[in-house]
Amino acid sequence: MNFDKIKELVFILLFLFLGIKGFSQYGPAAGKPGSSALYKDSSIFVNWAKQCTVYRGWKNIAQKDSGYATIGDSLSAISKAGENGVVSLGDSGIAICQFYKPLINGEGWDFAVFENTFDDRYLELAFVEVSSDGWRYFKFPCHSLTDTLNQTGAFGYTEPENINNLAGKYRAGYGTPFDFSDIPDYKDLNKNNIRFVKIVDVVGSLNSKFASFDTAMRKINDPWPTPFASSGFDLDAIGVIHEQAISGIFTLASNCFINGPNPIKESQKLRIDHSENLISTIKVFDAVGKLYKEISSSSSIIEANELPTGLFYIYFSGTSVSSIYKGLKL
């Protein structure tokens, strides 16, 4: 092969490589052309999360005696971004947020998640899942094209162009937007009645024992370990873009609850207390989410023999309320 042919071959290969690389990358950092980052003061936001439940993860999941992340609390994740501080989730930590009105699948982006990173390239990432009933959650397809040959250190960088549909893509004050249309259609998910958004910290370890994976089953490489009080994803807020227009369609079941021992033993009972006959559905699920039993909505007592042994969930709902009780039967 002569020299001209070699040059031609090299040029073609280089062109194909650059073309593939360019095609495979996603939007850049906030403020750059093509970025999808949404500023917190944008008029696109019509509401913010009103309630949050946090399940802390470890400072270092590989050394669980290091304890849990401690920065912030559930109140830090509600209201407008930048107002109440942040809550650090820790390795594999979870935050579940609820809203004044259910979210809907509108035109374009439907909500955005805010983190507090100080730099366009220091990114701590999280999965995003949504639910209509608070029981069954569905994850946004997500992609990480970050190199997995070398572990990103505690203060290492991640290029935002390599990240898609993972929260934490943008710096503080700029939300990562999500569109319900990106989630496949599931029979148990009503995209025009999204009541819960779950944020799950990505464990950025390349160790297969602890690693998190994207939709294509690639390891997600982000800063790790981060053995600090502020470990993991730092949730600032969730901004609502599209919500149901009708108010009062859903309220938290603060006036509907279950009394009784937890853990519960044979011969013991749980009592359902609610006012105004709010409940129309009572379902019991086992630890893996399988429906174990459906109980008459007129019942006020649940016997221990109606519950599966081990971890269980009781889901009760009506036209305007919904809640879940988590228990353990010995």
C-alpha cells in the first residue's frame, strides 16, 4: 500500500471516529450552546416539591462502619432551589419527594432535579425514578459514557457531555430536566398522574461489588469514595414544570394511618384509623412487591395471619389519599 493510500485510510478512520464520538455525546454544561440546564429562577417552574422522605446511604459503602451521610435533612429538599440547603444522600441513599399536585407529561421537559456542585465538571450523579402510586417505581433510561478504565477520585472530574438522564449533570442553581416521554409506557405508570419522584444516589465505584450501572449496563464512574458527612448526591430541590391543573385531586394521607406493633407477631393486630370513609383499596404486598392479599376497604382491623412473614407493605388509597405502611412480621 502506498503512502497516499495510507493517508487516505487514516483520514477516513479519523473522520469516522470523530463522527461517532460527536454523535454519542450529550448536551454540554450550563450556559453553553446546546445545554438543557434550567436556571432556578426561570418562569418555566410552576411549583416545587412539598415533602421529602430520606433514607441515608453510607459515607463509604465499602466501609460501612464509616457511618451514614449527615448533611441536611428532609426539609432541605423542599421548596425552591437554593433556599433550604441540601440533603446529602450518601452511597446508594434515597430521597422520595411528593408534590402539591400530581405531575403530568406535558410538552417537553416535565420537571428538573437540582444538585449543588460548585463546578461544571465535578458531578455527583443520581438515578431518577417516578411513581403514580408510591409503590411501583420506574427508572428513567440513563447513559454514562465516562471512561471506566480509571476510577474517578473523590475530587475528580466528569464531563457533562458524557451524561444523559442522570440527575446532577449541572452545577448549583441549574436543574437537570426530565421528560416523562423518555420512560417506556407501563400499565402501572400513569404519566399524567405522577405523585412521587425518587432520587437514588449513584455509587460511582468501578468495583463490581458496589458499582452502579446505566441502561446499557455500563458502570457509572463518578467521584468515589467520598467518605465525608456530605457523601453522595446532594439534593437541593425538584422543580415542577407540568402539573395537573385541578387542585385537590391528591392529598397526603395525614389523617389515615395504621396503629399497632411493629414488628408484629402472631395473634397481634393492626388497626386502620381514618375519617370520612376515605379508603377504597387496601392491599398487602410481600418483600419483593408481589400482591399477597387484598383486604376489604370496610375493614378496620388487620390480623397478623393476613400478613406475610418478614418484611411487608400495606398500601391503602382512595379517591384523594394514598399512603404506604412498611412493617415486619416475626
